[in-house]
Amino acid sequence: MSKKVRHLLGISGGKDSTALAIYLRNNYPEIDIEYYFCDTGKELNETYTLINELEIFLGKKIKLLRAADKSNEEPFDHFLKVYGGYLPSSQARWCTKNLKLEPFEKFAGKDLVISYVAIRGDEDREGYVSTKSNIQTVFPFRKNIWSIEILNAVFGNGNISKVAKLYKAFACKTINKRAIEIIFTPTSDNLFFSQKLNALLDLSVKTFNKVVFEFLKDSDYPIANLTGFPLIENEEIIVMEDVKKLFKENGVTFPRYYNEIEYEVEVQKGKYARSRSGCYFCFYQQKIEWIWLFEQHPNLFEKAMEYEKDGFTWNENESLKDIIKPERINQIKKDHLEKSKKTSVKSNKLVDILNDDSGMSCVNCFI
Ligand code: SF4
């Protein structure tokens, strides 16, 4: 007998997860989605405003998940003490684990869960996939909605005949003929997925999704318990421009911290903004974002500075006290301006301008 499956969507306070909530609400109202937000207690006010506005739009509560909910301290401060004042960093990201992942997995419990993650179609990164076998991740904004471990199974050598049979059952003659050629064509290890996956998706997204859905029916994945899954019919790919449109067309305010603000450095003008949601002191921030925080939210910058003690700093080799020395601010702005000019030659897409060149990001906090 089929077991109940829960549908969960985490709102980070960023543009993409909010856009996904809007998109699914508009296009798939039949999916009974539970929304949640993992609150670190250190988010920007704009994030809490967005959560409130989104609740009104969705007509549903967004469940607030707070780690260490018995503590009388904010979740982040509670764990900072547990870690002996050791500030989190990209090498020691205890914050994501304790403040985002664990509350989510506790919320999911042992239930079968489909988790919806807003990696856009114009992004080249894998989203977070839970290691818990009762939680399955799907990516509705991408051309390929399935997670990597499912693709591994579908394209596994031992499953070629099964996938071929499913194509025979569900594809029209023309698609089936070409699909069989693709499935049985040997590929190199490196290009295994990109070759076969893209070729099959280019043939027909809907057929590929139908085949995967049927393929999973014999598996332990949560989706195997569903009689149907409307997203397998979806061929839309959502990119940055669509995300902005979703906000505009549905009357939801685009998070204000993305709004570019002009700055001046040595008679030249540049623009800065925050590029992501998450804690105001997040160590993933670019230097220019720290300056943005200093100039636009001086009280929060002050608070971030208070965390820097006993030799711990948010940035490697540079304290916040040093970052805001006038000559350093100038240098950071000049560097940023130079970089923006180069970026705008390559592309004028907001995604490119705002993305950190470090390539680091935390999908659980920022999407
Ligand atoms: S936003 Fe940054 S500091 Fe906050 S939990 Fe995420 S990674 Fe950690």
C-alpha cells in the first residue's frame, strides 16, 4: 500500500526559493506543499518582511524552524557557545549543519518527503541533496528535475534494458528509435551524464520524466508512493529573468537587499548590493558586501564586529576593524568597480554581476 508523502519547500529569504513557492502555488496548487524557514536569529529584517509577505501571498503559514529551541539564546549564539566561540567559515560550516540542515531533517522526521529546491535553469551547480533515504530532492526550475543519484540509477549499466523498455512503452515511435540509440551508445566516464542526459532531454523532456517516474516505481524513493507527479509534465525552464518576473507579476516585493545602490570612489561611480539572503555576517560575503553592510546597515556591522574576539575573524587575514579603514574601503570599492566593468563586458546578467567570484556558496542558506 502507498504511504503518505509530504512535500516540503524551504524558504531561505532569497529570491529563488521565494520564486519557486510562487511558481508552484500558481502552477501546481494541487500539490499540498508545507513551507518552512530555518531561522538563525541573525537574518536581515528584509528576510523576515519577505517571509510575512509570502505567507499572505500563499495563504499559508511558513513554519519557523529554530535550532536549539529550548535555549533562551538566538540559535546562532547558542551554537557559537557550543563551539567555544569559534566562528564558522567555509572550512568549518557548523552553522549550516546545526541551524539549517538539522532543523529541516528533524521537521521531516521519518516521513517520506519530496523536497523542492530552487536551483535555476541558468545555474551550473547541484543543489543540496539530503543523505536521508526518506528525503528525495527535485529541482522544478531546471530542465532536468532529478537529482544526481537518481540519474546514476537510471543510467547504470544494469538498468539499460529496463530504461529501454520504458521508452518503448511510453515514447512515440520516432522518439523511441532515437532514445534507444542514445541509451545503448557507450559513452566515456567523463561525459556519461552530459551526453546521454542532454540528448534524451532534447528529444523530449516529458518522455524522459515519464520514464524516470515509472523507473522509480520499483524503488524506495518517496516518489514511488505517488500515483502521479504533475511536475513530470513540466517543460518550463526558469532562469533569472523569470524569477524577477514571478515577483513582479505576483505583487511580491523583490528582496530589497538586492537593490543596487550607487557608491562613489575617486570620482567614479559604482553600484553595490547584497547578493544573497542568510545571516547578516555571513562569511561567504564578498568584501564589497561587507562595505555595503557597513554603510547601509551600520548597526548590523557593529554587531558583526562584536563577534570578532579572541583571535576569531569573519574573514581570513583581515578583521572587520581593518576592512573599514578609509583607505581599505577605497581599495575594495576600486577593485569591485574594476571587476564589475569586466563582468559587464562578459555579461550584463544580474546573476553574473552579483555572483561571488570565489564560486563558494551555501545552497541551504541562499536560494
Ligand atoms: S548564512 Fe552563512 S553564516 Fe548563516 S548559516 Fe548560512 S553559511 Fe552560516
